[in-house]
Amino acid sequence: MGRLIVVSNRVAPTQEGRPAAGGLAVGVLDALKETGGVWFGWSGETVAEPSAPVIEQQGSVTYATVSLTRRDYDQYYKGFSNTTLWPTFHYRNDLARYERQEYGGYLRVNVSLARQLQPLIEPDDIIWVHDYHLIPFARCLRDLGVKNPIGFFLHIPLPVPEVLRSVPPHEELIKFMCHYDVVGFQTGADRQAFLDYIERGGHGTVSDDGMVHAWDRFLKVGAYPIGIYPDAIARASAQFSDRKAVRSLREAMRGRKLIMSVDRLDYSKGLAERFQAFERMLQNGPGWHGRVSLLQIAPPTRSDVQTYQTIRRNLEGEAGRINGRFAQLDWTPIQYLNRKYERNLLMALFREAQVGYVAPLRDGMNLVAKEYVASQNPEDPGVLVLSQFAGAAEQLPGALVVNPYDLNQTAEALERALSMPHAERVSRYNDMMASLRENNLSVWRDTFLADLRSVATAASVTAKARTAAPAGAASAPSPATSASAPEPAPRAARAQ
Ligand code: ADQ
């Protein structure tokens, strides 16, 4: 079996060979350690002049990182990826901005990354590309003659065709996705959005076994919900529950109940609505005054994108307003902390909270929901209040599922969670833990890679049969742009 090559926008920074952060990084690194392989992507650095990839070997894993120029960063990362695709894919096309030049930069960086990776690829390798920054990547590799199996996993939602069509080069993006051998989504709904685009748009057909035939390409399209390792999290949360920070939180609560939320500071996470639903609960239930606090942890992300500065200001304003309205000398209703925590400590903090409050307006999966459940004390678990618009809602049957736009419904769910009898809490927790174990992170990774290997094997058998057949009996997929083009121009954009 060949090596696994993982390609993601960011290669997670490592500390003594361990990734610093959450689900994707842990899953990727585990997969790589088992098979041996390469993790290729951006180092997070911007430089004046691009240079060759920096290669670092740690055990069986080779880290290959590249830097971006400021122009690449502005156009590919900050521009098209995060100001066009991110908002639109989260159904916020009101916040999206499209600039043709930025799309050109997005394509240029994908081509350049593919060129830097190509010399590292060996014939038996399989390549797994992650997320919206790299949609054209398979096409760029194919243009360079790479024949290896290539899979793609989208961590964020894929919007329904009507919303997707607000991105001017939508058709080209979907066509690019069809250059992968397997395309994976977080949920059945995301997968369906892709199939609807293909079928209803008249671009291709879908067979019963999930194979798509479009633009002369055959690919498998599936839902592969990302998981966590629930038992490892359970152990960490128990072990860290004696840490000073956790003890201080416990002492500060002095018998009050705790509702806890942890998110990156992002408009998709619905933080203002979340505060407002909590406010509604306090407004409707004066009995809760002084008896419950909301702890919101939200480290800033992409602080150089204007929208994020606005969210931060709004949120600080909302927390201040609600605290001003209800606070007492010895009680602050909302504590809003703008910082990152060490992962195991965060899990132990979750264990202190009677309610995990995860109410994004739209989210591919949301690992925090899963982590909250896994962190609970099995003897006395808390309750998860979860948005119906998080992918995790398809998988956590024991959560109280809410529409985050409905403040009254969310406020009622919070109250119900805070007052839930012990037996019901335990039963809901057990249901969710069973689901988390069944769909853990290895299952996500192994299912995806097994599909990629089997589709690739089937394709190579077909290709051999075609080669054996008389010339002209079968036509190979023909790329629309030339490998020699240094920067494929955004064709859909030019056509307008
Ligand atoms: P994200 O949008 O980053 O990921 P999420 O799934 O919630 O969202 O994962 C965030 C991770 O960061 C979690 O592991 C969480 O514990 C950690 N984290 C958050 N705040 C933290 C803090 N203050 N300190 C320390 N750690 C913190 C994208 C998609 C998601 C999808 C994931 C994985 O947007 O929908 O679930 O990828 O596929």
C-alpha cells in the first residue's frame, strides 16, 4: 500500500510531533502515522519571495510546508476563500464579496501548490485534499499528469444550488470537484446539494450506488461525518478536572448553574443570537436571576478581515448590554472570554457545565458539540442544546435541537436543559455517546480512504480494459485548460 498524502490549506503547527489543535489535525496526523506519509500545505507564513517547500521528517510523517506571498494571501486566502466562499457556503451571501482578481489568485495559488507538491508524489501514493481553499487542486494535479487517486473532503456546508449560484464561477467550481475520484461531505444534506446541482442543472447523472457521471468524469460522492475520539476526551476531561483553572471556575460558580459555549469568533456561529436567547430566558424567568451564568469562550480568528472586527465589537456590545440589564453585585450573567485554551483543559471546563450551548446559524459539523458530550461525567452528565443547522444535529439524537433564529424556543430549551431530571440526562448522554463511538474519527477517515482506494482500483481496471480495447473505443476525460498555462484565468468570470 502506498503512502497517504494529505493536502490542507494549513499544516497544523506541531509540538514534539503532536498537533496543537482539534479534530482535523488529530485525525490527519493519526492517519499519516499509521500509513506513513506526507502532510503538505501552507506554513502560515507570508514572505516576499516564494521558495521551495520546507521538508521536515518526524517519525513516519513528512511535513512539507510552503509560504505564501502577501498577494497570494490577500487574493487566495483572505479574498476568494474567506470573503467569497466561506460566507456563501454558510448561507451568508449577504456578507460575500466577489472580485475576479481574487478568484484569479485562488486559481494561481492552487496551480502553484500543485506544482510544488508534484515532485513529492510517488506512483502508489493516494492523495486526500481538504476543504474549500483547494477545490481546484485535483484538476491542477491532473494537468501536471498526476494519475494517483485523489479525494476531497469539504469540512464546511455546501449550500443548495440557488445559493451556490451567487458565486459567479459556481459551475467551474463544481466542475473542478468532479476531477476528484471521491468527494466527501459532512452530511447527507450537503451531499444532496451537490447531487441537485449536477442533476437539476443537467450537468450529469447519479447512479443508485452514489456514483456521479458529469463532464466526462466518474466520481463517488458520499457523506462522511467527521467524528472525535470520545473515550480519549472523556479520560482527558476527568484527568484535568483538578486543574487550578477548573477549580477556580467551580469556586466562582458557588453552586450556580453554568451554560457553556466555545466557538471561533465567526458570524456563522450565531453568537449574538445566542446571547439574545439567553437574555430572553432571563427576561421570561426571573427565578433564574443569580442562579445561572453563560460562559462564552470565543478566540478571535482572521482578525484582519473587516467583518470579524465588526462581529467582535457587536458581541462585546451585546454582552455589556445584557450584563448591564440583569447583573447584580455578586452575579454577572454573561462571561465572555476572548482567548484560546489548552485542549484538555477546555474538555475539563466542559465537564463543569450543566448545559453545552452550541447554536451556530450554519456549521459543517461542529466538533464542540461532540466534545461537550464526550467530556461529561457519565454519572451526572450535562445536557446539549444544539442548533438544527449544525451538521452534528444529524448525529446527536439526545440533544435538545433548536432553531437558533427562534429566541423563545431556544430560551425554553435552555430552561428545559437546566431543569432536566437526572434519569433523562443519563439516557440522552448514553444515546449520544453510543453514536459518537460508532462514528468516531477513525471511522470517518477509514471509510473515506477505503472508498477512495476502491474507486481508484475500479478506475484503473477500467483504464486497463480501455487500453486493451481498440483505439477510439473509449474516450478519456479531456481537461479544458492546458497544463502549460501558468495561471488558468477564471473562465466563468471572463465569460460575463
Ligand atoms: P471550525 O469552524 O473551526 O471547523 P469546530 O468543528 O467547532 O469548528 O472545531 C473547532 C475546534 O477548535 C474544536 O476542536 C474546539 O475544541 C477548538 N476550539 C474552539 N475554541 C477554542 C478555544 N477557545 N480554545 C481552544 N480550542 C478551541 C471546520 C468546520 C466545522 C467542522 C470542522 C471539522 O467549520 O463545521 O466541524 O471543520 O471538520
